[in-house]
Amino acid sequence: ILNETGQELVLRATKGPTKDVVGKIRLKVGEGVTGWVAKEGQHVALAREAFLDHRYKAFAELQEDSFQSMLSVPLMANDEVIGVINIRTNHSHDYTESQIRLMERIAEQVANAIRSSRMYRRMETRVSHLTTLSEMSRSITSGMYLDEILNLIVAMTAESMKFKIVTVMLLDEEKQELVIRATQSSSREYVRKPNLKLGESLAGKAISGGRPITVLDVKRTPEYRYPDIARREGLCSMVCVPLRLRDKIVGVMNCYTEKQHIFTTEEIGVLTAIGSHAAIALENAKLVVKSAIVQEMHHRVKNNLQTIASLLRLQMQYSKFKSVTTVLQESISRILSIAAVHEVLSHEEMDRVSIKKVAENILTATRQSLVPPGKRVEIALMGADFLLPPAKATSVALILNELVQNAVEHGFRAVDEGVLEVSLLEDEREITI
């Protein structure tokens, strides 16, 4: 029977002691008597010493030495050759016209049965794919979180299309890397693979080219970064499909098979549609996050206005002997320390704040507003960064602002130059500023 490419014949059935070679014997179209019949679409009848025919090709596994005659007939369905059926005898035999016509009728029936079976399997596959796409569409419009949707997509794709591993990798535009975001693989080694650089991987090639890339065997492909992992996990063929949202590619979906597989146009089309669903899910998740951010910001603005009011009330209690300018300057400094937190939040993730960046903003504001004219104060920020939730970050910013303000006010009262150093230290138990 011809394989998916139509370029190779594969032994699918045989009668006799050589049944164990089914699926292992392969022959190119045009090669041997069988290949010639497949190429020309005509029968060949050899009455004696078939093995002496110039087109003949022997296979030791088939134990053909004892055969004398051979009749080879094409399997035709709708005027298209889909395979070949061969008959052999141990003794010389002149095939009659009626025998040849009979075999051609049998071959026609076999070909139509194969064609019908393929159509049925194709329809089953399409129904499975449409069911998968429908289920994905429902999940995208549901209240599920992005990770849940992506995990559902990879699981359903692997199950419906019989893939060994399916992985969704999203693009980190800042680092120009692809990061695994979802996979149904349970292999810790595969899941913990390092991120892929765009210019150093097949997935990056799929993104830059904007089209799917297929590989027959990743273990033998130089561009594949982790052939050792593929070997241990039993991975062979791969298709890498870009996740496209309008004109922007946001990631890729990698699908692996256990055995060599030539991906059909239909399979790639289905995977492209699934990839579009994954990209839409990502966009929907971003919109949900933006909506949540707006609500969260309203809440934070209200809380911060209350914090500012409380600071001003405290200032009123302890500012009886200070000038109006000093009082206002101190209040402005405290308000700016809160603003430093939100300056970082406006550029970073909503749930964590970089304390080092907050400290940099506070120190910059201090140099601009609190250092008296004529004094040279060198400011240094040392130590590794760490992240805190916004509420704690606001408290730390206020404390750090008081420390820096007192250092400038009292430490440089009698000197004209010096160093103000802020050190950030973190160990397993605590953080020290």
C-alpha cells in the first residue's frame, strides 16, 4: 500500500511464513516489479523465472527464491493507484486473460474497500478535531484561568490527535525567549528544559518565518536543542505551529509523535486553528487582568489617599516648632515615597514590587529636594534586589524615606560632603535594610 506521501510502498499483508515482516518491507515507487506496476498503473505477468526480469528486486526476508511465476496488479480506486497486489507460484505458470481480469476485479474491490476505510477514518478524525475545537471554544469563553485553558488545550490536542507530547510555549519579548507555559507531559526532565532562545531553536525559526515547521526525527536534526531528552522520552517527529493573534505571534505549540510521522495538510490546518484558540485565550486573559488592574488601582488610590491624610494628621501633632516650609517638605517627601511604590507598579507585575527600584526612586527624590545647596552628598545603593507585596512595599518605602530624611538632616548638619549608603540584605529568615 502507498504511504501518506505516495512515494513509497509498504507491505501491509501477506500469506505464508513471512507475516512477521508486515510493515517492515518498503519499496520506492518505480523500484522492482511492484514499484513499476504502481508507477505505470499496469499489470505485469511473468510466467517463469520472474527473478530474472530486469525490474525484479529480491527481499531475503520474503524467501522468494523458490517462486517461478508472478502476477502483479495495481490497486486502483477512482483511477488512482493506492497499492499493488502480487501473486506468485512455485512452478511456471502462464496467466490467462480470464485470470488476469479476475485479479483486476479483485484488486478493484480491495482498493475500494481501502478507500472507504480511509474515508471513514478521515471522517472520524475530523469529527474528533471539530469536537476538540468546540470544547476549546467553550473553555475560552468560560471563567477558567489562562493556565487551566492552556492545560486543557494541550491535553485535548494530545488525546484527539494521538501525540506523545504537546507543549505550549509563550514568547518573552523582553528576553527574546520561549518559555514552557503548558504541557501534558509528566516528565520532570522535559518540563524543566531551559528556555529557548529565538535564534537558536526550531520554535524560533517557526516564529521568525511565521509558518509551521515539521521535522521527521528531532533526534537527527542539528537545529533541535535537546536530542538527548528526546531520545530518553521516546520522541521522534515534531510539528511546531506559531500561535498567531491577528498580525502578532505570541508563542508556539510543539507536538511530538513516538514514531516517524509525516504531518498532513489537514493535521497542520487543525493545529493552526487550535493555535489560534490558544492565542485568543491568552488575549482574553490579558483583558481580564487589565479589568482587574483597573479595579485594584481604584482601591489602592482610595487607600493611599487615606494614608496621606493620616500622615498629614501626624505631621500636625509633631510640627508645632517647625517652619511651614519644613513641614511641607517632609510631607512631600513622604508622599513621594508612596509614589515610588506606584512608579514601580506601573512598570512591573501587579503582585510584587522591586524594593531596590523603590529605594532608587526615593534616593533620587532625596537628592533633588532635601540635600541643601552647597553640600555634596554621594548616594550609594548596595545589595541584591528582593520583591514584596504592594502593601508591605508601601510600609517599607515610608520607613526608608524616614531613615534617609533623618540621615540627610542630621548626618550632614556639620559637614559639607559625605556618603549616604543604603544596603539591602536578605537571608533565609529575614530582610535587612
